[in-house]
Amino acid sequence: MIPLATPLGERLASVAETALWREEFASCQAVVPVPLDPARLRGRGYNQAELLARVVARRLGMPLLPARALRRVRATSTQAGLTRPQRRENVRGAFAAEAALVKDRQILLIDDVMTTGATLDSCAAALRSAGARRVVALCVARTPEPARAEALDAG
């Protein structure tokens, strides 16, 4: 992932700059990556969403908020193999945001992959609870939802 962070981050930023999406992202005032579980971060050595967010923030001329702006407050199991309801329950209450950094701001949330949107929804809820006015998200990839992926494989 590290060698791909710059080209993928540049591509994300270019999507935000296209005429189709420019209005959606123009009001954003700061960039925040989806935080990685501390144990996973130690094991991997980097947060892929943060690598992407650094590139996007630089390219769009927005500040990248520090890690304490949005953090995991409890460990979660991996989302792989979980159904939509299980994913939502797994990440419910797993994130908290620091009001001093996000209050009254419009936030651009960055992640690498979205499946059901449960993690992004939980992050956005934490940001809004801390006073963020609006949260929009950009992801590199969107995977089929688990139940839908199974149906596609069976077909």
C-alpha cells in the first residue's frame, strides 16, 4: 500500500476536483482519515487511510487534522465476513472525535475500502456528535456487500 498511497491519493483528490463532484467537496475545510485500531497499526506499521489522507489534503490545500481529531475508543474485530447488521454493531460506538478540532467544520473523511459503509457511518456519527457541521467521504474502492458477493459467486 505504501508505494500506492501517492497515486491513489492523487486520484481521490482528482475525483473531488472534477466538475461532477467539485461542489460536493468544495465546502470541506479539513481532512480526517479513518483511524486504525492501535494493535493493527502497530502490526502493520502504517494506517493506509492516513497515507491517502495526507496526499488528498496536500493536493486539495486543506489541513490534515491530527490523529486525536478522530480516534478509535474501543477495539473491533475485523469486518471481513460479517453481514451488514454485524458490521454496524461491530463498529457502533468504536470512534470518538475531539470537538475542539472538528466543531463547526465540514470534514472530508478518507478511507481505503468501503463495503457496507458501517465504518464510515460510525466515524461520521462521532464527528457530527463532536460538532462537525457536515461529513463527506472519499474511498479508493467499493466492494460488493457480503450477502450480495455471495449471491454473485453462486450465480
